[in-house]
Amino acid sequence: MVKFYESSFSYDYPFPAVSLAYFLRYPNPYAKHVLSTDVIDRHFDPDSQRLYTTRLHLKRSKLPPAVLKLLPKGIIGSNSDTGQSYILERSTVDVREGWMTTETKNLEWTGILSVVEKQKYRRPAQGELGDLSGERTYTKRGTTEVTTSTTFVSRFGQGGPRTSRKKAEADTPIKDFAADMPEDDTPKKGFFASWSTSSLQRTIEAIGMRRTREALLKSKDGMNVVLGRLRSGGLVEVLEGMRRDREAMYGPDGPWKRAWKQGNGVEDGE
């Protein structure tokens, strides 16, 4: 089963500022769940004049409670409580042509729900809107347009040795989860009586889509914070803002020193 979600919006900032803010967006007040970001590959192609970057984000995240209630405990195991997941991000920036493409996907729980988000950032193209005299101009010169396309795929119950032995097993009703789920997540009564694996997949994808819509709003708010810092104080203000956000999240010692203290039994203040 596959679900798609698309949205479009724009930032009231020029493309160079937006593309820079994208790489400086963590941490920010709307992304306190992002624990770390590491660049694992970056190179510039002199022929195409494009910058290619691959990054790995570690986020504080776990499966949504509504999804956990749908899954047998044998599948969930103890990993549902780890609270961390990795996100792989790939991006391409073409400053000369004025566009950037990004792709992010989760590396955890892909058998239950795989989420692939693709975005394209671009400055308004020349000639998109002409005046009455026929002269072609830039539209909204100081803005950057963003198009987001997200694909949700749940393969729960497919491909595993247990589920592929008999096709009939995929059509076996799992259980009635209506009593355990919030009202917003509960399909019509009676529908659960004939729930199959495909029905469960559709519900998992729908829950993922709802969370993605909420995450996109926070992501835009976070980018606007970084863009505002760029406008008010340049790169210095952005870096200072990142320091303040990191300190608000982890304290003055930062996450790694705190982890070292905990591992060595050192109390704060020592």
C-alpha cells in the first residue's frame, strides 16, 4: 500500500539565504528532537557547478502510540522504547540555476512504515509573469518557492518468512483495535471485524501522513527562525542562536559532556 502527500509554500527570503538556512536549521526552537547532525559526504562538481551533500540526523523519536497499538508485541520488541532514530538526507544545490533538491528517509522501522520526503526549493523563474506591455520580469524576487512530496509505504505483513508462507495469513483478521485507539484514529465500527493486513497498512500510512503534515509546519517555523537570525545578524547571529538552542536543550555542558558524566558517575557541578 502507498500513500502520497504534496504541499507547496514559499519563504519570504531569497534563494541563497534559504539554501544556507537549510544546512544551518538544526538546532532550532522547533526541532528540539534533533540530537545530532553529521555530514557523511560532501563534494562539489566543477562541471555542473553543483554541491552534493549527504547527512545523517539522529532524532529523538519513536513509533506513534496509535501505530504501537496496532502491532503485535512480538514485532515491536523492546526497540520501541529506545526513543532514537536515524534519518538519511541527500541534497543537491545549484546556485547558478537557483534550485535545490532534497530527499530524506527514515532508516528505522522501514518494514512497518517507510517515509520518503522530497523537496524542491527554487527562486521564482524569470518570465513566469509578464506585465501588460509584454515585458517579462521576475515574480516575487525576494521569495523562494518550496514543493514537498512525501511517500508513505507500509510493508507490514509482507516479505517476511512468516507472512509469505501462506497468502491466506495476510487476509486473517488481526484483532479489534477500536477500543484501544483514540477517536481520531478509529475507522468506522464493523470495519474492524474484517481487518486484513492491507487494512492495517492503510491505517499506519494514514497515521504517518497526519504526523508529517504537523512536522512540515514545525519545520517551516524552524526555518523562519533561522532565516530571521540571518537577516538580523548574519551568520554570527545564526551560530549564536544555535548555541542558545543547544544550551536550552542540553544545558551548558552539552549532550556529550553530560553523557560522559552519567557514564562515569560524575554529579553536575563537579
